[in-house]
Amino acid sequence: MSGLSHPRTAPFPVPHLTIGTLGHSGHGKTTLAVALAARGPGAAPRRPGSEAAAVRPDGYPPARRQRFRCFRYATDTRHYTVLDPAPRVVSGTVPRRGAGASVRGRADASGVRTGLDGALLVVSVREGVRPGTAEQLALARRGGLVHLVVALTMAEAGSDEVSERVEHQVRALLAAHGFAGGNLPAVRVSARRALEGDPRWTGSIEALLDAVDTYVPLPERAPRPRHPGTGVR
């Protein structure tokens, strides 16, 4: 008999966490999730615009009405699933830029209620805080989500002064919604440039991964019950 455990009974070699993406429509949540999934030993960089690479946990493309696109990545100490809200299609139309904030908000609210371990608050340096940003934070707060890491996306398009101003806006908004705005990590990233292989911005993705590893604590999981008569969980 093989010494390998059945895949359904083998534990994860490292802890597994589920995090979500929050933020205003058009601020690069999906591109960031793709960049995270492309990170790792042997991972081939994906070209910009490859957001369609999102898959379900079983490996198939998202269903038309699926609420989330599912991405996976790993660090040295953890496995992550990233849930990115998919915009709903109504009568064959896609919500226009900016108008999708409430649509994505409903999906994110559902994700918060089902127990995310943490989330990435995505804010574009180009636009700064927008109505969807505040809406997502309000939903997260009502849902009991505590552990957020800020990703200031499209940072290649803004100067240091602009990025600092946007970061200040985000921290003020976080504090206004009851989060530790002064202490939450905020990392300036360019997911699109990272996908192109730019060393500076691939480093920014690594810094974001480190921030999530450091700031989002391991969740307390209830032990799974043993299967009757086998002693296997």
C-alpha cells in the first residue's frame, strides 16, 4: 500500500487563508489578483489584459453568473485563495466604469459575511478615494472584517507626492470607518508593470505579499470531526 495519504485527508503543509479584493470599480482589483497568482517559483508571467485567466477552484472558467473569480497563490509560509468580485451582467450589458461599485459591493458584502480572513483594499493612485472605496469599507465594517492591507495600484502613473496624498486620503477614510488607519500597511504597486516583468514593480508585489503575511493573522479553525470508525479527520 502506498505511503501517500488520500488527497482529501492530507492536511495543507502550510496554513490556508481566504482573502478578498475591495475597492472602487476600475481601480485594478482583478489585474492585481492576476499578478498575485502569477507570483511564485516557476510561475510564468502573464501578459497584461489576461484577467480572463481567473478560474474556479475546480480549474474551469467562471460561470456566467458566478459572483467571484478565484485566484490562488502561495508564499513560503501560507497558501491563499483570493476572491475577486465578478461584475454581474444584466440584460447582456456590463456596468460602465464607476457605476459598478454598488454591483461589486453586493458581491463583496456576501464575501465578508461568509468569513474572509482578510482583504486587500485596492485604491488607484490615478483617482484616489472614490465613492466605491467608502462603500466597500462600510460593507467590510458591517461584516466584521478587521484585517485589511491597502494596495495603492497604478503607482507607476503618479509621483511620490501624489501617492503620498492618496495614501493620506485612504488612511483618513479608514480611520473614519473605525479601522486602524494609521497602522494598516499600505503598499504602492503596479500590477500591470509587474506582469510585464519590470523588476521594480515585481518587487512591489513581493512587498504586498509580505505585508499580507505579516498583518493578516492566522485564523482559528475549529478542528474537523473525525470520520466515524476511521479515526481520520
